Amino acid sequence: MSLFHAVVWLDHHSANILQFDAEHVQAEKVKAHTHHTKQHGSAVRSEHEFFADVCAALNGIQEILVVGSSTAQKDFKHYVEKHRAALVSSIVGYESVDHPSDKQLVALARQYFLKHDRMAGVPTPT
């Protein structure tokens, strides 16, 4: 089931993706790959693989709010802009938050999207 809105909480090790509408919430977790090698750039390669998996999980979602640490958001935004340009228009905002529960994330996202959709003059889908 692909829903219209999603909120993604992420750090550099995992992502919690919650797709939702007025009545349903669908959760998916994505974990980072760990490659412990002495090869130069292996950490960057691992991060790119992780961010690619997160982007794949977000494919087809119309409006996405990305939350988490500011550092992880900045790195994810840079990755998306450089490697997944088609996803840029679906990401409507970035917000720094700590470690909220799934219910808190969905409540935050619902408030955000209600405000965002009203400002854009777009009715919120139900």
C-alpha cells in the first residue's frame, strides 16, 4: 500500500519510514550496511548504499518530511540532490528532532503536512 504522506526519521545508522493517511500507518525500517575495511572511502560508500536504500523505500510517495539529527539530514539532502534528483520535489521539508516514538512522529508529520498543504493551497488527501 502506497500512501500519500510519509515521515522519515533518520540518523547515519537507520531510518524509520512511516507512511500514513487519516486512518492508516505503515512502518518500514532501513538499516545501514556496515563494511569494516581499511579501504579509503568505505564509510562514504556504506553511507551512499544506506541512503540509496532509504530513497528506494520512498519511491512513489508524493510528500515526504525528513526528520532526525541535523547532520544526518544535511548528508541525506546532499545525497538526494546529487544522486536522486527525481526525489527532491517529493521532499517538502526537513526538521530536527530527537528520538520520538512512532505516534509522536506521525502526529508531528500530520501537523506539518496540514500546515504545508494549506500554505501551498493544496487540499490534504484523505
